[in-house]
Amino acid sequence: MRTVPIPVDVSKLTITCVKAPRPRVLNKDTGEIKTDKNGNTVYEVTVSVEDEFGRIELVKIGITGEPPIKAGDAVHAVGLLGYVWEIAGRWGISYRATALLPQQETASV
């Protein structure tokens, strides 16, 4: 199955890091870490996302390289894409971003 990335409009979302970035583990038995096509480590960041209506959801965002954020930081997700997937009758959305920056850094840019 081929997935098509869907751009996510983050302009009306409040994103907060709730768990520090950590390398994404592909195989828990071997400890194999996920890398991108260039061999860079892919990190996983758990964030809370609040929409303009106050609905909150926890999601994990994948990103190449360790982002400069920590738990509790308000986050700006640059280039956030959603990928709809389906495996054996189950489906979901995985998220990937070009960058995850602390909100104060993006305010000064």
C-alpha cells in the first residue's frame, strides 16, 4: 500500500512536547534504531495537540535528528505531514515533521 502525505495546517493548533525526544526503536528484541535513507537517526517525540475547539490528542511525531526541545516546551512543527496507513484491517495516521522547534525560537525568526 502506498501512502500519500497530507500536509497538516498547524496555524490553529497548540502543540506541547510531553515526552522528551528519543530514537525510534524498530526492533525491541535487537534494539535496532530506525534511520532515514541517509543513515541519520529518526527520533520520536510524543506531543499533545490542542485544536481551536479545545480538543486534545496525544500523537507521536517522527523527525530526522534530535530536535532541540524537551518535555513541557511549546512546539512549532515545521512541515508537518500525516500519513494514513492500514495493516491487516487496522488503520491509523503517522506523523512526520521537517523540524520541531521551541515556540520561542520561531517567534524570533
